[in-house]
Amino acid sequence: MSSKRFGCHQVELVCDSLKSNSTLKSLYLSKNQLGKNGAKSVSEALKSNSTLTELNMSLNQIKDDSTLFLCQSLKSNSTL
């Protein structure tokens, strides 16, 4: 899903399915337009997902405050 120019709404849809997905191992969201709200959506999904082992969110519009959300969610995710 890299380079798809996903905005917040599209990322929310992906994250909603990620919360209940039990097979996905890798998710590539690089080169999108996630921004703060997209990062929050990914953070929430990571809290309940236990199958992802690889996540790439490089080259997005994620600032320091959004990075904090991601770091906090990684505390409860033992697979990434």
C-alpha cells in the first residue's frame, strides 16, 4: 500500500480491518499522506494487533507529536 497517496480516511479503513486481522504479517504504508490523524489510527490498530512483524511508515507527514502516539502503542505490541 505504499505510494497510494492514502489520506486519513483511507488509512482509517485499513486500520479498522487491521484491528481484527489475524494473518497479516507486513504492512507498508510508506509514501502516503498519513499525517497526525493517520498516525493515530495506526497507533490504535497496533494496540490490538498481534500478527504484524513488519511496519513501514517512512516518508509520511508524521511529526513528533504523532510519533509519540506510535511509540506508546508499541509498548503494548509484542510482535513489532
